[in-house]
Amino acid sequence: MIKSIVCFISIISFSFAIDNDGDSLVMEGVRSFYNYEFDKSIDILNEARLQYPDHPGVHFIWSSSKYYISQGIDPVHATYDTLDKVLNQIEPIYKRFIEKEPSNNEYKLYLGSTRGLKARSSLGNKDWISVLVEAYRGFSVIEKVAEEDPELIDAQLPIGIVEYYASVSNIFIRWAVNLYGLESSKEMALEKIANAAKNSKWAWIEASGIISFIYLWLEDMPHEAIPYARRLSNEFPNNFYFNILYLESLIKTNMIADARSLTKQLDKKFEPLTRRQKDWYGPYLDYEKALLLFYENNYLKALPLIDEAIDNYSGELDIILGNLFLLKAKALDIQGNRSEAVKYYNKCVDLNNFSSAIEESDKYLSVPYKGKRISE
């Protein structure tokens, strides 16, 4: 549960509110990063840091890129070492910026984001007290920025995420969030995230990924995810994760022919991935292939893929793992193997995450799943 909290609060937002010198160069680095052109991205961002050292976002974006590139190539412990190193470099920079320009909310926003990202490092080291302290230090800065400048979409994105988290959490969390003066309305939270995805010049990338994730795996509203996931896939064709989001939305909206086509493309795009990326995304792709077979009513072929994905799962969050347990249970139910189906419904429920798979599994613990999907 703590891992879920931190991943919501310490969200990375490659975004700026107003035009700054160097925006075009920084955006070139951002686009290269999201399209998996990692060496090119770092070269561009290194150049941008030298040419535009006062740019509000360049240092945070550079540090975030370093961390996520490390995630794709290094052992897990090494990624947190990288994160610690780069965040320790940039936090003093933002402190100096704010001392020089105390009214600049963009600098404050990125200081808060830097502190929030430190919570992920503490999470990796299982330093739970530091996790909560750093998450609080980061969010308190961002919340103040949002209060002072409600038109700053960059600040509204993490605010919307925290409000969404509160809306799906227990009454104590909702009470704590309300003390901050924030809402715990799911509808208003989603509206803020969607606004960033639709209307922000910069934040739309991260916001689109977040709202696609929410609609697909937390709210079970795949039709709502389609436009966001499609745009991400079109803009960043080499980004495997964005294409996974799009593939999930295609399958769950019964766009089976398009899903088959995209699956073939992803088989080709899988080969150039790093070994770490393959370890991470291989089970995701197997899950999507199994889901597609399930929607085509081919349950026997789906089950071996599900088992392989479960055995090799190494994702940071267990949302897709829960969907794998649910998918296997439903396939077993259809085949009349009720006792094994119940076992996997319980495995899903025991994850106790925010996914819609939990509620669905709980439902089918009482009543066996018998439905069929209609394929094209």
C-alpha cells in the first residue's frame, strides 16, 4: 500500500506553465526520452542545462531521465543509487533559484517535485519513515503552489492525482487530504488530470499516461482511455509502455483487428529493448496476448501465456499481476474448474491494491464467471 501511495504522490511531471528560453531544446530532449532515444535525450538535456541553466524544468527533467534510463539497464539497487546522486545535485540548485526569485512558482513546483521523487529512493531502500517524510515535504510545496496559482496546470496534475488517491482510499486518508483543503471527489480529481492531458502544452504526456492507466486498470472505463492512449502511441511509437496502454484499450473495447495488428508490431518492437526492459515488459506483453485470446474465446491458448506472465512478473506495481490472476480465474471458471478459479480470485483480492480487478474478483468468488466476449 505504501508503494502505491508514493507512486501517486511522487509523480513525475515533465511540464512547464509558461514560455521560457530554451523550451524548444528541452522539449526536444523530453520527446527523445519518451520515444526511447535515451542517449540522444541525455545529450540534448546536458546541452540545455549548459545553455539555459535558469530554465525551471531542465534540471529536474535531466535527473528524472537519468533515473528512468537507469531503470532500463541497471539492477534495481543501482537505479536508486543513480536517483540519490542526481537529486542531491539538483535540490540545492532549486533552493538557490528560490532564494533569488522567491515569487517564482515554477521553481517551487520543481523543488517540490524533486523532494517528492526522493520518496521513491527511500521506497527502494525500504526506509519507510523517509518515504513518508519526503513525500510530505514534496507535496506540501506543490500544494502551496497550487493554492497560490490555481491556473498553473503543472501543479494541478499532482493535486488531481492525490485527490484521486484519496477518493479510492479509506476514510482516514480522505480526512487527512481534506485537512489540506483538497477535495476527495473522484470526479473532480479526474477532471483535473484530464484537463492537463487535453490542454497543457507540456504536461499532457505524463497526464495522458496517468489517466489512461486509471481508466484501464482502476476504473474499468476503457472507452475513456482510448483517445489518450491512442495519442501517446501515435506521438511516441517506440515507447513500449504507451503502446501497451493503447493495446489494452483496443482489446477491452473489442477493436480486435486493430489489437491484432498492434500486437504484431509490438513483437517486433520488443527485440530492441534492453534486457531489463524485456524483463519488465515481457510479462506485460504476454498478459495482453492472453487477454486478446480471451476476448477471442480461445481460453486454452490463453492459460499458458498467463502462467508465463505470472511466473516472470517483475513490474514495480502489482496492478497487472492482479489482472493476470483475474484473467486466469475467469478462464478456469469458464472451463468448469471452479476450485482453481476461486484460488486465483483470492490471489487477486489478497493484493489489496486499487485496481478494478479486486472488486471483480470479489464478485466472482460468490458467483462463477460465465460470460463470453464477442470478437470481431
